[in-house]
Amino acid sequence: METRVLEIDPLEDCRAAYKEAAALLAEGKLVAIPTETVYGLGADAFNADAVAEVFAVKERPHFDPLICHLPNARAVHEIAEVPEELRGLVDKLAAEFWPGPMTLVLPRKACVPDIVTSGLPTVACRVTSHEAMRGVAKALGHPVAAPSANRFGHISPTSAAAVLKELGGSIPLVLDSGACSEGLESTILAPCMDDKGNPAVRILREGPVTREKIREICRVVKPSKRKDAEETAPNAPGQLKSHYAPAKPLLLCNPRGPFQPQEGVSYGLISYKGESKLAEMDCWTQVMPLSPGSGRLAEAAVRLFAVMRAMDECEDVDVIVAEELPTVGLGAAMMDRLTRASADRNS
Ligand code: AMP
Ligand code: MG
């Protein structure tokens, strides 16, 4: 199959492109669509066969549920049954963080096919700030079920070129709006009642909406030891120990060192600012800074997956070493991804 790349500029009128994408989705085909976090591989969420094709193309295990992209916050009520006691909190979170990189896991309605939620009683809802995904969902008239547009376990694509490398030849269309502005997958929250009977959230996946920002809105409770509905089956991209992984081994190292290179192995360093003690060592064949100079976590987050891909493609790098990042704000989500990328794939 030939994969067409259709360039769009969300500052212009793109309705024709969104219609074209929606027409393909309505036929049960798949389209790669940008969001502000990463590119998604979209299917009509109400078409179970099309959603099955998403799993097939990605080689994604079926225990791993998909996120449903909605044109606006009101559409949540078409697929989710928000419990009365959580309504106030859901509205507050939606007002604060939507459109944006936040996903809410809520009790599902029967119209959502089992394959979308991996049979869970909940559905993951998102209103992205990227006009393309919202525009396509609006033109389709159904939610778009979309995981990241990469093969399972690989690094998420933050550009159309990265999508083509992952899925070129397997899907008919990629909407190309350039690089993603956030670069890390959405924060996933499960609204719930805390032990005192007050509305709170559990963070199922760290992301661009940081723990600190969420705490300004509500209490964050720890995932309970007792596995309940939202926490059972999905333990997948978000939660699998090994994920977001480059093909090459990736090691994490303190920026102050020490790092002991092995003879005969070439190492590439992913450095936060490019000017640490570690970066000054002479054992690197490549040093790629995430945020050169000043070191801004937001810039680092946007570049993280692209830099991981670039290192993976460097011929003179056998092993990737990544500096540990401060685990405040966006750093927590980045360390989450790096830790999973470094996890032993056989464990
Ligand atoms: P992605 O590949 O970025 O689309 O990741 C989707 C992730 O969202 C899954 O791997 C889960 O971690 C999470 N997710 C989706 N649906 C649910 C759900 N119903 N309950 C809990 N987590 C979910
Ligand atoms: Mg993914």
C-alpha cells in the first residue's frame, strides 16, 4: 500500500483535509493524525474491525486499551458515564487542561466496543489541543481511537517522517503538520473518590500535565494496592516495564558520573544540557543535548523522542547512555519514559 502524506497547516483552513481523513476512517481505514503530544494512529472508535486493524498494524497486544479522541469536552458524555460525585472534578479538570495533553479514564458507555477498552469497564477520553485530531473527529462524527503511530514498544513518533519510518506502506494516509509541540504522551488520570469520600485522581501515566499542576486542582492519591477496575488490564505502554524503547540498549547515568565505558563499544550520550561532567568525558562518539545551554525541561521534553530516534539511527553508536533528569515537573514524565526505555526487555 502506498502511504500518502498530506501536509496541513492548522493556521489555515484544513477542513478539506480533515474531511478526507474522516472519509477514510468511515470506510474502516486507518490514518495517522498529529496531536500536540505525538502522532496518533487513528481508527473510527465505533468500528471494532477498524480498531482491530490498529492492533494488527502496530503489533500491539490486545490487553492494551486505546485512547478515544473527542472533538470537545461535551463529547465525553457520549462515551463515558461520569458518576455524579465526580462530575464537579471532571468539569474542573476539563476546564483547566482541555484542550490539552490530559487523558481521563472514566466508566464507559455500552456504545464503546470492547476492543477499544480491552474489555475494561472504563474508557480513556482525551480532547487534544491539536486542531487536526479534533477536526477529524468532528468530521467523522465519532470519537477517533488512536494510540501512538509506532510499532508496539518502539519510540513514539513526533513527526510525520518518524510515522513513515514506523508504518509507511501499512496505512493509506498521514496528516503532516510538522513536529509535535509537547513531544511526550498525555498524562493519564483516573478520577476517583479518596478514602475520606472526596473526589481525587490517581495518575496512571505521568505526562506534560505535571503532578504539581494537578495538585493545584485536586488531591492526587496513590494507585491502591488492591487492583481495581482502572488498574487491572491496561498495564501497557503507559505501564509496561519495558517500553518506548530504542533498538539499541539504553543506560541511565547520573550527570555527575561516573561512567565506565567498556572497551570496543561505542557510546552516544543523551545529555540534558550538554555540559555536565558526564558530557565532558571523552568516551562518546556522539553527544546530543536535549536542551542546549540553559536546560529547559519543556524543550527537553519536546526533543526527547526525536533525539532517542536520532541516536538509534547513528551508525557509530552501539549503546545509548542517557543522563538522569531532575524528577520535578516535566522531568518526572521524561524519567518515566527513559526508565522504561532502559528496562531489560526480557524481564
Ligand atoms: P497510547 O499508546 O499512548 O495511546 O497509550 C494508551 C494508554 O492509555 C494505555 O496503554 C493505557 O495505559 C492507558 N489507557 C487507555 N485506556 C485505559 C483504561 N480504560 N483504563 C486505564 N488506562 C487506560
Ligand atoms: Mg504508545
